[in-house]
Amino acid sequence: MRSISSCLVLAIAILFHGMALSQERPSEPASTPYAGMPKIAPIGVRIAKYADVPESAKGPPVDPVKGYRLQDLGDGLYMITDNANQSMFLVYDKGVVVVDVPQSYAGKMKQAIAEVTDQPITHIIYSHAHKDHIGGAGSLGGHPIIIAHEETKKLLQRDNDPDRPLPTVTFRDKYALEVGGKTLELSYHGGPAHLPGNIFISAPKQKVLMVIDIVFPGWMPWRRFAIAESVLGSIAQAEEIEKLDWTTFIGGHVTRAGTHADVRTQLEFYRDLKDAAGKALASTKVGEGVDPADMANPWAVYDNFIDRVVVQCVNTIAPKWQSRLGGFDVFAWDQCFSMEQVLRIE
């Protein structure tokens, strides 16, 4: 039996011999590297028009003059949205609790609140640290109590962003905000998922649950599982959301509130995506069809392998899902690339 050192020497010799051969002979044209390319445009390719949004993904229209719409969720709780971003506010006898302040309509938040009350904003709750959801908090003025998870405060201290004032109250596991006989229950479900500090916000009387950037009712999730810190953690939280007792779901993005059926649909899509990526990985060979002159370049070899896996993944999921999820063609490639990586290296 060869020693480990002698095997290593042999492997290195074979590698350099292959490199020398590739340098000696002229480059040979590679076979078609990505056979069966989907009709869906890959990342970075501009097209004339994306696919139409299915009716099931659409929500009520936004008044173009106001630039937002309100949805009454019951007992003083309202969703405000511009049909791209979503947040909430709760009206009680002495004030208003705002839950997230998206940048896109922060300048109209006070106008929206004024449609239902003249009470001042007394509290702001941060769902998590991302600027697209709380980057308008600094524009509301006043001196509201700001509540967030302790991990969110750490991230905001790092960022030192005046548009996102630091929380004045933090918690680790659970926090109940009770104002004027109304309650919002905040909880942290831990583990890596979308972002550290991303919390569940429940209005138990109204049976409303708000969890941001985990479920996208009727839509393909934003690219790469909404830029999740952990893809598998995000899927696990979606599974947890489906099991909880609520009637209306606020996910933070797109055109409407959600239902349990929407969560189940997204989980079904994730199962299909995982299955498609797994089968593509199992049936695709590293280096097959690569130009011989590139075989000494491991980055090129694996880029070719990953691309072919993703082509197969997109082709597999497209027939079922391209007409069911809004924006499927926009982010299908992103999701397949992410799932391929998760299954290959995690």
C-alpha cells in the first residue's frame, strides 16, 4: 500500500502533467456547455418584458395619488402598503404603535395614520435591522419608544445609521407590549434564518401574524431566499409559521396579505426546488463537456458544473410553477443557484 505522502506526490504529478498537455495542444472548441437552456432569461440577461403576474398573486390596487393603501385588520390594527413593501400600525387610546417604517413610503406614514386617528406615535417596533423595512424610522420625529430584539440593536450599533435610530427597549426571547388594553406579542425563534434578530410579531386578538422576509404570499421569494443568512433556517421558519394559529399573515413585501394556503404553497415550492436541485446534482458530472484547455482551472470546471445543475433545476420546476408564482421568471435562477449550493456544501 502506498504511503499518504507518495499518493500525494503522484496526484501532484498527474495534475501538472495534465496542465502541461493542455498548454501544449491548441484549444479545442467545447461541446454545447448548457444544453436545453430554459426560455426563462438567466441572471444578467435583459429582456423586453417579464412574464405577466398571475391573478392569484395580485392584491387590491394602490391609489396612485396617495401612493399607499390601508387594510383594516381589526380592533385598531392596520396594514399599510405600497404593494411592494408592507408594515402595520396599532391605534390605542393614547397613541399609535408603528411596526416597521419602510423607506419607500416613510414620508407618507403620518398621512396614512392621520386617516384613522390624530393620536401621536408613541412606539416603533423593528421587525429586524434591514434598511428597506426600518430605514424610514428616523423621519417620523418625536421621541417614540423603539422596541427590537437585542441582536437587532447590535447590528444597528455596528451600522451607526441615523435613519435607523437605536432601540430603547430590547428583549431576548419574548416581549409583550400592552397599551390601552391592546396587545402585541413579540418573540424570537432563534437560530440562523433570514437575519439575526428577525422576530415574530403577533396580534392575538386580531389573529394576525407578521414575520418579515420569510413568506411571500403568491410570489416567488426575493432572490436567493430573500438573501437569507440560512436557507434551511428560513425554510424551517416557514414551516413553523404554517403551524401557528393566525388568520392573516403580513410578510413585509408584495401586493397582499397572506393565508395559510399561501404558506403551504411556498413550502410546496421549496420541496419541489430541493428535489429538482438534488436530482440535478446527482445526475450531473463534474468536468463533462468542459474545454480540455480549461481542465486545469478548477474554478472554471466547477462553474460549468454548477451552471449545468442549475439549468436542469430551472427546467424541472418551470412547468409547474412559472404560472403559479408572481415573479417566477425574475428569480427562478437565483433560487436554483442557492439550493444547489445548500445541498452541495451545507
